[in-house]
Amino acid sequence: QVQLVESGGGLVQVGGSLSLSCVASGSIFSINHMGWYRQRPGKQRDLVALITSAGNSDYAPSVKGRFTISRDNAKNTVYLQMTDLEPEDTGVYYCNADLFEWRPSGPVDSGVDYWGNGTLVTVSS
């Protein structure tokens, strides 16, 4: 089995900064892309940032220039550095990963993305 665990959420004032991390563990051969999603109150879950195995990244327009996604392949970890936080950034942040798992036959694409349980970020004004 594979598990993703997020950490780093908390209460921050407007304009403040916060860093999130997500560690993947289990029967992992390699990780393809990893990303951060968030679900804001009353809204659907949407993409915040994505990073490929090569280190190329993409961001939602609302966070570009304020958030930075990075990864450490040796530690199977993805990070999200958030600055200049706004009340609209409040929500539950989820880690997502597409990976290859170890199976009896060898490494195999999981076919289904894995998700963490989320970490809450609250930005107060």
C-alpha cells in the first residue's frame, strides 16, 4: 500500500507565510507528478500547483507569484511554500501523487492517483 501524509497547516494572518509538506511512503518504485489541491468553503476541490518528475511546475492563476511548489525525490516529498496569504486561500489542502508501485511482477503504474487526508489552512483578516 501507499500513503500520503500532509503537514504544516495552521492559522495565519493576512499577508503571512506558511509551508506545507507531503511525504509519500509504502511500496513505491517511483513518483511521476505530484500536486497540491485545495477545497475552499462552499467550493469544489481545485488544482493549486503541480510539479513533474523533471521539476517542471504549473500554478493556478490565483496563486502564481505567491506560492512555490518543489519536491525532493530522494525523500518522496513535495512542498508548497505560500507567501502573501489572503483570506481566499483558506481551505483544506490535499496532496496528490501519480506513481509506480512495486507489484510481484515488478513496477506498475498504479492507475489511480493517491490522495492524503488534507491539512487545514486558515487565513484570518
